[in-house]
Amino acid sequence: MKKSSNLTATYPTLPELTFRGMFLGMLITVIFTASNVYLGLKVGLTFSSSIPAAVISMAILRMFKNSNILENNMVQTQASAAGTLSAIIFILPGLLMIGYWQGFPFWQTLLLCACGGSLGVLFTIPLRRAMVVNSDLPYPEGRAAAEILKVGSEIRKEEAEGEDTSKKETGMKDIVFGTALAGIFSFCSNGLHIASSEVSHWIHIGKAVTQIPMGFSMALLGAGYLIGITSGIAILCGTLLAWVVFVPYLTSVISPADGQSAAAFAHMIWAQKVRFIGAGCIGIAAIWTLIKLAKPVVDGIKMSIAAIRSNDTEEKQALHHTDIDISPKSVGIVFLIILAGLFVAFYTFVSAANLPFSVTITYIVVGILVAVLMGFFVAAACGYMAGLIGTSASPISGIGILGIIVSSLVVLALSTSFGVFDLPGGTDFATALAIFITAVIVSIAAISNDNLQDLKTGYIVGATPWKQQVALILGSVIGAFAIAPVLNLLYQAYGFTGALPRAGMDPSQALAAPQATLMTTIAQGIFSSSLDWNYILFGIGIGVVVIIIDALLTSHTTALALPPLAVGMGIYLPPTLEIPLVIGSVMGWLVHRHLRQRAERRSPDHVEEDVEACNHRGVLLASGLIVGESLVGVIIALIIVVSVTSGGSENPLALVGKDFESIADVIGLLAFVGTMFLFIRHIIITKFTPEK
């Protein structure tokens, strides 16, 4: 490739996998894993750790004379894998909620996370060429991390050579400006609580209830700018379906519980019914995505195997380092080690039920098969979703819902044929095993969700894929060591909803673990035959309609599309997360349109050059917004963890109480609008090419 040749000239022999880099990545890994586990259990959301890890890595490795961009990239790759693996908390606490576990066994939890995460890495190896190299997916966080690494590296290089760095400094100033904007607001909203991070206005039309939602996340505003108008409009369509059609209709035909507020009732309808429509839509869209990717994925596998197995020395030398994945032989060895680890984990779990040996082995083999086969499916789906809207906004819990449904149905069939439900505790065992299998699937989904984003960063900066894949496996294993102790610490300190470790604890202080609660409820509903399938099937129907519309649009025009996964995510995700994404995408489209018109008037011969200069500035600024909120999120999470584990408040930095909420809403809105104004102004003041 022409691009690859340029990268060869720029990065001929730079070290990538270094001991100091891996050690630094390990330290960041532990910190980000702990922070993500806490936030995920508390509010059901985790943050992408790629960008904060890249910034921290650059700041620390800058003290070493011979550090470089590829070494920094490896640090963020390793740390992001472990931070993302904390998504295991979306399912694993369910084993405590049903009373099957009384804590998190260290070795079982370690094997689940390490094996699942490593499988996520292996499964995305054949997807790399199809979805990273030969795809136009935006990968917002991957691009953002690459821009940050490139700007930092170029400044250092030119400073060392005594060159003028004013232009590069301008790029860093764009990042710093965005980082400061988002960081200050995040600290004021999530730390001091003097500004709201979201607000909703509830509307009543007869018996129908809905809301006008608004989120003030600067990071999602930046991500929206990066994902583009097509994905933004698709997400908006899903949001409108959920909150203009489904929620109002269902609240008008279903009666609320006695004493339940309208807002709480509408939110319950969305969480317990409409979200299943979104899950069904995501499921069928993911299957369709996998079908569309089948040919490029197979081609990518053939290319990888053919290139690496080639005995022609000249051919091997011609293969660019940015095109080399882990060899098939190494993949096979790692895969066998993973299967052995899964067998040990499943054997210790299933054998505790004291079932006949043949039944135990059958459960183990089928459980591993379901996890592995379903895992490859979710790897492709999650990789695509991360490329479409970013890692932080990608609905891993939606994939988890599909996983728990498939796992529960398989275990239900086996348990019925073996008569396990007739045994004491048989239903609890079946429910627990379904959760256990899904934990592996979620681990695979989480890492594949992050992995391709990191590989996109590496592709842009000229990294070696196989070295990144090694770093990702290392990050998964190191993160797995940290997850069980952190989970046990938080469980003993607070407990989870419906699972308190000690008598007399305050249930209102328990961590909500919303996704784990939802998935446990689904599993119990399947085994008790009380789960309502209508909403999931209806969501599948919605997905089919959207797939047809998208196919018609893309076959008749190149300007219009309606990505089905994005529509499903619009139905499934909380609307306060979606609106900033949509606003950011529309803002980006309007800015680009204005810049192109302005460039055509000023300098017709330099239109593309001028627009690209402004767009580059916008990408850097959007990256800064993501960096600022992510970094401050890490810092606040650590402060909260230290506070609560030492008996302090869950909001140790808060300056105001709930009576300040209405003023905080106004401050949040003004800050968000002000940020949009500054963002647009900062981009359009870019100097155009002088007129001739």
C-alpha cells in the first residue's frame, strides 16, 4: 500500500514492545480496571480507557530520552484492554444476586476474564483487514487516540531537532483546549455537582408519558462530531421510535403501580420492555452485519495465512510490518491454552453441583462451545459497533442480553433432558450456569469492542498488529488479576441490589449493578417460563424493516444510509447519552457544509485542502473533549473509591445538595451550548489558503 510505504519511511526501527512500556501499562491497567468496575456497578456505564492511557503514557514516557509514538501506542493498547474487560460486571454479580455465590472466587473469576478477554483478541485477528484496513468506519476514539499520539510525537521530534514547532503546537493547543473544556465541566458536574450532566423534561398526553431528554456530555459531543451525520441520524431514528412511539403507547395501555410516579413508570416501561425491542433489533442487525462481513473476513483470513506461511523470503520481506498479525501457529497454541483454562473454570463450577460425571462433562463441553461460537459472533458485531460510534457508547450490555438468552435456552434444553430441574437446587444451578457462560461471552464482546479501536489507532500511527495483539492479551490477563479483588472489596463494602454480604446493611447504599440485575431477571424469566418474548421478536421485525430500508437507500444513492445497528442502539441506549451524539454529528455536518461553501468562494483551487485543514482541527478538538472527560472521570472515580472504602461519602467533592438541582440544570445547559459555540468558532477561524 502506498500509505504503508510512507509509514516505513517514518518509523523504520522504533521499539514497540518494551519492558518499561509494559510495566507502565500494567500500573495504568490496575487503576483503570478498579475505576471502571466501580462506575459500572454504580451507574451501569464504563468509560473507554484508551485515550486517558495514551495521554498518561506520553506524559510519563516523555521523561525517557528514547521513547517514541509506537511505544506509547502499546501502553494505551494494553491499558485499554484491561479497562474494557471490567464490563464483566455487567453479568457476573448475578451469581451473588441469586445466592449461588457468596463472593467472587479468585481463580474462577480470573480464568473467566483472562480466557474470555484473550478469545476476544484472537477472534478479531481475522476481522482486522476487513474492518480496520478495508473499511470506512470512523472509529472515533481510535482516531482521537492516534491524533493525540501523533501531535505529541511530532512536537517532541521537532523540538529535539531545534525546528519551529509553532504549527504542531497549534495542534496540541487544540487538544489541550478541548481537554480543558470537557475536564472542567466534568469536574463541576460529576465532582462538585454544581452543574447537571443531564436533564429530562417529562410530558403527559392523556395517559401517555414520554420525555424530552438532554445530556451534556462533552465527550459524547466530540464523539458525535467524529461519527458523522449518517450514524447520528440513524441513532436519532431509534431514539424517536423509543420515546415518541413505543414508550408513549405502552404507558397509555399499561397501568402504573400504586403510588408510582409517571416518570418512574415511563422509565420502567423503557427499561423492562422497550429495551428488549432494541436488543432484538441489535441482534438481527448484528447477524446481518456478520453476513455482510463474511466475504471480507474470509478473504482477510486467507491473506493472513498465505502471507505468513509463505516460504519465499523476498515475499516475507515485502510484507509491511503494519500488515503482520499473530501467526496461525501462535494463534492455535494460544487458543488451546484458552480452551484448557475454560475447561478448568467450567469443571470447578459445574462439578460443585454433584451431578453424574457424564452430565457434568456434557454441561462443560456444551457451555464452552456456546461461549466460543457465540463469542465469534459478538466479536464481529461489537467490533462493528465500536467502529461506528465508539467504545464508550457501544452497548455491550445489549450483546449481553442476547448472550444470556442464548445461554439460558441451551441450558434449559440440557437441564430438561437430564431432569436437573427435579433435583434440589436444580433451577438455581441452571440459572447460575447460564450466567457463567454469558460471563465468557461478555468478556469476549468487551475486548473485541475495544480491540479493533486500538488496532485502528495502531494502523494510523504505523504500529505492528501482532505486537498490539500481544499487548492486548497481556492487558486482558493482568486486568483479570485485578477484577476479583476489586469486586470482592466493593461487594463487602456496599453489597449489590438484592445481595447484601451482612445482615443489617442499608439496602439503599447497595450498588445497583443495573445490567447484572436485568440479565439475571431475564435468565430467571426463561427458566420460570415468565419471560415475555413479544418485545424481542418485535424488535427483530423492526430490525428487518430497517435493514431493507438501508439496502434500498444504499443501492440508489451514496449519500444516504440508515445503519441498522445504529437504529437498534438508538432504541436501546439511554436517551441522555444519545442526544449529545446526535447533536455532535449534526454540528459536524453543518460546520463542514459551511466551510466548503466558504472555501469555494475564497479559493476554488484549494477547496479540499482548506476543508481538510479545518476538519483536522475539528478532529483534534473533538479528541480533546473525549480526553478531558475521560481523564477527569478516572480521577473522580478513584477519589470516590478511596472515600467509600474508608467509610466516607459517595460524593466526597459535592458542594451542593439536591435543592440546587434546578440551578444545576440551567448551568449544565448553558455550559453545553457555550461549548458548542466555542467548538464551532474554534474550527472556522482556521486560516484558509491565501487567495491568489
